[in-house]
Amino acid sequence: MTLLTDTIRAGHLELKNRLVMAPCATERSDAGAVTKQLLAHYDERTKGGHVGLVIVEHSFIRPDGRASKNQLSVAKDADIPGLSELSALLHKNGSHALMQINHAGSAARDGISEGESISPSGFKNPLSPTQDEMKTPREMTKEDIDALVESFAEAAVRVKKAGFDGCELHSAHGYLLNQFYSPLTNKREDAYSGHTIDGRIRLHLEVIKAVRAEVGEDFLLAMRLGGCDYTEGGSTIDDAVSAAKQLEAAGLDLLDLSGGMCSYRREGHTENGYFRDMSEAVKRAVSIPVILTGGIADRAGADELLAAGSADMIGVGRAILKNPNWADEAMEETK
């Protein structure tokens, strides 16, 4: 037995272990819809019954926020039946399930997303290697922001109707919520000011409030926070700590930490748990569970991070993507 097999409470859920299948885009949808291929992907990785929590890959909340051609959709009520199949499959396999909901903002691809591109200040992500594929965004108005908050709340309601245990708001890897969070892309001078962490997470707090009002307390609300950009002029670990405290106070149940504008990898770092310095600082500041994802390739690495107090839960993404039996093999090792 190891810490990875310990139960943990997150929101209203009692999770059977601390292993999280982290969200990884599979590009297996068809026009946003759940497909047999996508169901098979999740079935293959969870059917052994060893994954405590699955966070399903990011889904677009509106057509203008679509990040890729075969990204999942939660933008309309017609998506609910297919998503219900997915949640039922994951529950059958013994996992609790969240769905990650997202708007790409300036990361929306030209020729894929509908309509014009929007962002906090009309800037693209300066660290993105795919800038040439992105539309030139316009700066969002207050009316745009209010509409976005409503769209997140509507998407969360669809996730709940589809039978998921909760949803995860995507504020990492250079997408729209992360664009508000990072001073690299938020140059606003209004209440959502890029000059202060309070201004940069104002939108996040509004989204949490709106979602909670629609879904109630029996629905886990998580956030993937790209808490640090790890580059000059970007967001810092101190920002992540300050944000985490306010997000918890606003009603967040679970915090999933990753990279910001630097995406899910940290350049020049190959150690176990790329973002452990951030997760350790955040974990000391909040009482809600903290998930650490990034560079965790084996059970020994997961055990080491949990034993060190670097996180409460371990997210495994690429390793499970490459090896569908990863969870089964890791949990068998703990016996």
C-alpha cells in the first residue's frame, strides 16, 4: 500500500485513490461529437478500475472558442446524449469523472473556429509555437466578458445534465482564461487589469460564481490553473498562491496545477513533477486538494511527490496516453 491508493475527499466526492487521469486532447471527436473511437480510448484506459478520477479532455463552450478540428464540444444541448455515454462508461469502470470546459480565445485556429477571435487585450500568446495558425484577436468589451461568463455557466449545466460529477475550468496553456491571468497577454486598464493579480483573476471569480449558481453544491468545481509562466514578465508562483486563496474562497473544490503560457512542459526541466515548486507553495496556502501533473512517468515518481507533500493528488497524462495499462500496472505494484 502507498499514498497513491489512499482515499481523498474533493468537494462532495469521496475518491477511491489519488490517481487522476489528466486531460489530454485525443482529437477523436467528429464535428465535436463523441465517437466510438473516443469511447474506446477512455474505456481502454479505465476498464481495470484503478483510476480514481478522470478529467476528460477540453471541450469548447462556443464555436468561436474552438481550439482544434476534432476537439470535443459542449457548446449545445445536442452534445448531451453523446457526453452522457462517456460519463456512463467512466462510472461503469469505477471512476469519478469531470469534464474540462474551455474557450480558446486568441488560441482559436484560423479556419477551425467560427467568427472573430477574442482576447483580453488583442494579443496572441507570445510563447506559442503556432502563432501563425491563429487569427488576429480583438480586445474584449465588458459585454463580451459578461457573455463569456454566461457561456461557461451554460456549458457547466450541460456537463451536469450529461451525468458528470463535476467540471474543470481550463485556465492554463495559453487559452482564454489563462490569457486573462497572465500579464504577458492581459494589458487591460479596467477592473480586469493586467497590472494586479486581483484584476487578472476577476473573470475567474465571476465564472465560478455563475457556474455554482447554476449547478448547485452537489457538483464538483475544479480549475486547471496555469499558475506560473516561468518566463520574464509572466505570472509567478506568488501569483499562483494569491490566486489559489481567492479561488478557494470563491467556492472552488479542487485545484489542478500546470504551466501557463509555457504550456504543459517546462523548458529545461526533466525532473519528476515539472511544477512541484509551484504546487508545494500553493498546497501550503489552501485547504482544498491540489493536483500536480507534468513529467510524472511512473508509480515511484507519484509516490515520491505524495510522500514529500508536493501535492494531494497525482495527475498522469502523457504516460497514460502512451500506455493504456499504466494505471493497472501502477496500482498492481502497490499491492
